Amino acid sequence: MTRRLPDLEAWAIFAKVAQCGSFARAARELGLSNPTVSKAIARLEARLGVALLARTSRRLSLTDGGRGALERATRILSEGEAVEDEAVEQSQLPRGLVRISAPLSFGIAHVGETLPAFLAAWPDIVLDFALSDRHVDLVADGFDLALRIATLEDSSLLARRLCAVRILLVASPGYLDAHGRPTHPAQLKDHAAMAYTGGGPRGVWRFSHALFGEETVTPPVRLWCDNADMMNPALLAGQGLALQPEFLVWRELRSGALEIAMPDWTVQPLALHLIMPPSPLRPLRVQVVIDHFARALAAAPWAH
């Protein structure tokens, strides 16, 4: 038996009618006549053998069958609109607003320096950044994409991994000269620590060694902070040691202002990801931003 193609136009019209709660309003928004909208719904109901909408002289409501079909019908309508929007954009220069979430310190230290070239290349794209270490809900909060440094959990969101981000135990040479260079995590109990509060369990540091396995320590903390960038002046002044992402300290490590303590003991690295809403269809203006960050950030001197 040959299966007929689904009546995609009628399903999209049904979704719009349910959205508007009115045949007449749906017809106006779709630029169709009232009879065309009515016939599309009747065509669907005849094909399915069930009523989708209950009509009275005063109101329109969904039947049980209509409620069951509405989610997929709405998806057909939205995906169709996205396809057309993308096709139109492909024939034009990308333009419009792109909303982006990014971590505060990372955004200031590394995203900002990539923007002059982007703004010069794409004059019709407007970027709206929200910098925070809070993990936003992309769909609920209306973001087009997010830069996220984390070990990702399972999610319906789309993720593109850009690079690894090492977490390093660092201190100034002056601090290590004065207090000794630890060779084992157990020795950290005799040191002054600075700790970032936005990650895992508060003040718990986990290390691993190629020969000696894993060690977990809770060093004495002198400075707590939910923004890792704020700890760097105290580190440089020799007031303690801290676990810092390499992107925040790579210049200081290169100049010798900071050094890596216990280099044989490592912390599980994180990764920099671009996170996007689940639909694979996205406007060209958003894709242009994604491609820019993928090129610029994956080639950074601290990226691995």
C-alpha cells in the first residue's frame, strides 16, 4: 500500500488556529481566506476520522484528539517558518540581534578581544551579551547560544566542544620560596588556599597522579570567591595558592609571575563548549557568531 504524504500545510494551519483560538484571526495572520483555513481543518479531520476542534457560536476549543496532535503540529509550523527565514537570510547579508550568555571572567578576558574583528566584518549583526557564571536556561531566557566551561551533563541542548581547559594549582614563586613547594596533596593542609565557590563541593580539591592514583583534600581557605579573576592579585602578591583555569593565568605563567605547583598532580580538565537550543535550524546571523567563536577561541594560546 502506498502511503500518502502528510498534509503539512493543513497541520501548520491547524497549529495556527489553535494558537490564535480563532479561524478568522489565524486566516489574517497567515494571509489566507477564512474558507481556505476552514477547508484545511476539515480536510485533516476527514483524513484522520476524528474531530480536532470543537466549534460553538461563541468559542473554539481543542478536542482530545486535537490536544494530542497540537505539539507536533506546532513543531511543523515553527520548523517551516525557520526554514523559510533561513532561506531568506541566505540570500542576504546576516542581520539582526544575537543574544549570548558567557562566563564573567572568561568573557572579559577572552571573548571581548575577539569582538572588534567580528563587528567590523558583520556590521548588521547586533550582539547582546549577558556575562555571568550562572548557567542560564537558553530556551526559557531567550538566548541564541551560550559559551560554557564545564563538564556537560546529558541535555537536549546541542553542544559543540571547542577545546579543553586545564585547571592548574598555581602560586607565586615568592610564596613557594617562603612556604615550600608541595609535592603531595596532603601537604596542602600546611598552605594558605584561595577557593572558587562556583564549581563543585565547596573547598574540596581532587587531584590525580599517573602512579599514585587519586587524592582528595580540603585545604585551609583564606579567601573564598565566586569569581576566580578576583583571586589573581592576591596570588601575585604571594598570599596563597589556588586552582585556576589556565585561561586566567597563562600570561602570568609565561612571564614567571606565577608557577604551577605540584605539576605531577593534575585536576580533571574542563572543556569550553558552545551550547545551542535543540533545534538544528538556526538563523544565519546566529551561525555566523558560532563560526566566529569556534575559530577565534579554539586557537587561543591556552586552548588544548
